[in-house]
Amino acid sequence: MYNDEQENYYQRMLSNSISSMYPSEEAKKRARRKSPLYFDDLKEKLLVKYDGKKVTDIKNSKIISTDYGETLKITTKEKINFNIDDNDFKNQMNRNLKLLPKIGIKKEQNLKNQGYDTIESLKNHDAYCDAASKFLDSIEDMSFHDVMNLLDRNKYSRKCRDNLIRCVSLTDCENFKFMDIETKGLSNVPVILIGVAEIKNDNIITSQYFLRDYGEEPVILEAYLSHLVLMYHLLIIDAYIIELMPTLIWLI
């Protein structure tokens, strides 16, 4: 027989479900937020709130010109304490034997079973000493761009998202941009908004290129690409990571 404490526990657990006999208020709120009626109501409230407003009334917005015409740009700036921790990634690479030619998953495991835990240790291996020495001689001078290329060329590292994420510690946070794209759907529909954030001098600066009508899609694309023209790397947090020059890496 259940005691009172167990009974209370199960009642609390069941109350998290909207289909239970006595759903909690939080469960009811979650259900409402997922209901089409909730979004219809929100839409009506927003239409009333912004009735008569123009997109140019948005704070910090301005009309900008490109070779393809004009569009709206919204810029905001906020203080931020943003740092990338040093995770000693190059030393972590030293433990990834698969970065050397002709070493796959099984071969790496066999080598580690023999006591070769690092590429450094393979300098004493008859077959891999030359490749290990060459790799170690070059790794210290590798830039972030070089490391990204190395990981992208290696079929095992390319599949490992963790490597791609951890290696960002090799560069300064100001070298990255954080991007989001909004569209009218998923196929053959226009991009309506491109937002990009960047870190500069302990500030996060957000620029949004907004489509006022469908004819402006080439304009916001041109404005966004012009924004990135001097940047080498782009971190997209919404869906994937792209390194602009020269590799395209999908993390979907």
C-alpha cells in the first residue's frame, strides 16, 4: 500500500499532464501555449497594439541602400561579458590518433591497447613515427583556419560535432558572428529577416535586415553578405555552422 508521501509524489507527476484528472495550472498554461487559439489570440493582440505603426517606427531602425535597392536595418547594442574558455584543444587533438593518415577507429583502438595513447607516443612507432613527427611539428603553428580545414578533411573528425564546437577556443570571440534566418516557410519561400550578432569591445551588436515587401529579398541578402565581406568565419546557432572560406560544414 502506498504511503502518503508516495501518493503525493504520483499526484504531482500526474498533474504535469493535461490529460490527468487534476492537471496543474502550469500544465494548463503549457497546453494553451500550444493551442492554435493561443496564437490566434496573440495575433489579434499584436495587430491591435501595432495598428497604424510603420516598420520605420522601430527603435534604432534606418533605411539603408545597396546595389539592389533599399531595405530596413535595425541595430542594437548591449554590454556583455563574453569569453571563450581555453580548453587546450590542440592537446586534445594530440589524443586523436585518427588525425593521422591510415588510422581509423579500429586501428586507433588497437594502438591504444598497445599503449600508444597520443600522437606524441607514436613517434616511437615504426610505422607511424614519420607521420606523427610531421603532425606535431606543424600543430603548434596551425591557425584556427588551419585546424578547421584539418578537421574537415578528416572523415572521422568531420562527423564529430564536439570537435567542431571545441575548436572555437582557438580563435578570438570577435572573429565570429551569430546568425539567424527567418523565412515564410521551408521551400521556395522568401527570406524575410536575417539577424546577425557580433562581439566588439565587450558589447554585443545585433543587426537585423528586415524585408518590408517580397521584392526586397535580394536587398537584404546583399546587405547581409556585405556585412560579412571581411569576415572569415560564421557561427550559425540556429541550425548549422558555416565557415565562409573555404569550407561549408553542415551540423544539422
